[in-house]
Amino acid sequence: MPEKLAPAEDPASVRLHETARPVPLETIVGTTAMHEGRALDENVYAIEIPPLFLDGEQRLLDASKVAQQMSESGSTVEAGDILYVTQDGFIAIEPDASQKPLLGTEYSLEVTYAIRHLAPDQKTGIPRALTQDRFVAAVRHTHPYDAPTSAIDLATILREDGEPGANMFTYVVTDKATTLIFRTADTPQLSNEDATRRMERMHKIDRQLMVALIEQGNIEEASQIPYRMLELLVHHYKLRMFQCPRGETVAQYIQPRVRTIP
């Protein structure tokens, strides 16, 4: 059974444009994921991560390590779960990370969304909140070591609203940090095919640059390529990134430093 939180606070009682205090992640998810654009309020600069989410992060990290130890090849294993918002305002975490996390290898996490939704020709003129029975907020998953969010991870938040599996934000956990990346009102909406094609291309370029630099003996510079690529994509697609040390409760907004990629 999916793990459920209490309904999110009513949007009228939480002024998302106030930046004097962190905005609870469950409030952002509950009031944004099912609506057109799935955009984070541009005036949010700090996000509070609730204890239940923090506990789930640790369970996923533990599951990833156990799976890697049991792997015959010793390959990196990612563990993940899915954060949904139901039409009645509940946030569901599925599958329960304490029992059966999603597992994938080497950045190939496979996700199947169990969503009932209207056919495309039935959605005309109907608010997005009424077009499916639940909405994907994010696929929360682990990365090995301190590997940053990859281009592949961003594909799901670039999908257009009409895609049932369109995510609202990315949620990546490592031993060192928690990273959240959100859509904004200026983030484009792409078809599933276009978003996947673009991000796979950028991921391939990322890998090719790293290999070329390593072959040249520039190990230090090669290690920075994934971070530079992430900052470039966040800037180009008008996304907003938040980060905090693993285990801390408040993620702060990070302004991307746009630098050249060799």
C-alpha cells in the first residue's frame, strides 16, 4: 500500500511568495504538481524537507548499498520511489521504500507509472487536475558517491502537461547532499520524445567530454564536467535548483554559475 501523508495545507493559508521562512516541500508538492505548468513560485528561496521524506532518503541510500553488495558485478545500483499527489490532496510515496524500493543499475532506473487518465482527445477544455487520478511530483532516487543530477534525470520535468508521467521536480539523494530541481513558469513544455531525445544527447556529450579529458590526463577537469553540464541545463531551461547537506532539513536556492564546457 502507498504511504500517505496528511492533505497539503490549503494554498490560501500558505503564502508561497513569502521568503522569510522556508516553504514546506509537502505544501509545494500538494499545491503545484497537479496544476498547469507545474511551476514553482519564483519567490521561493528555501524549502523545508519534512522528517518523513528525510527518513525515506536514508532508506533508499541503505537499499542502494545493500543491492550493490549483492550485485555479482559490483555495479552501482540506484534505489528510488515515486512521489504522487492524488486528486483529493494526499501525497503518496510508492512503493514504500522500507519494503520494496525501485532498483536500477548505472543510471538506468526503470519507472512504470500506475496512473488512470483521460485520452488526449478527451482533455480539451478540462483542467489538468481533473484529467488523471494522480500526478507524479517526482521520482526520488539515489546517485552513487556525490554524482550530481544528470541530464537524463531532467527529461521528466521537461515533459508537457499532457504527458501523464510529467514530473514536477527532480529529487536526487547522495551520501553528501539532497538536490531538488523545479520547473518555473518559463520552463518549456516538450513532448516526451523531444525531452528524452534532448537530454539523452546532452548526457552523451557529457560522457564523451569526460572520456576525452581523462584520456588527456585531465582527471580533475573531467570530474567537473557533470556539474558544469547541470548548471548549463538549469540555466538554459529556466529551472530552479535547491540543495542541502544530506540529513539537513532546509534546502537553499542555488544560482547556477554558467561556465563554458571545454
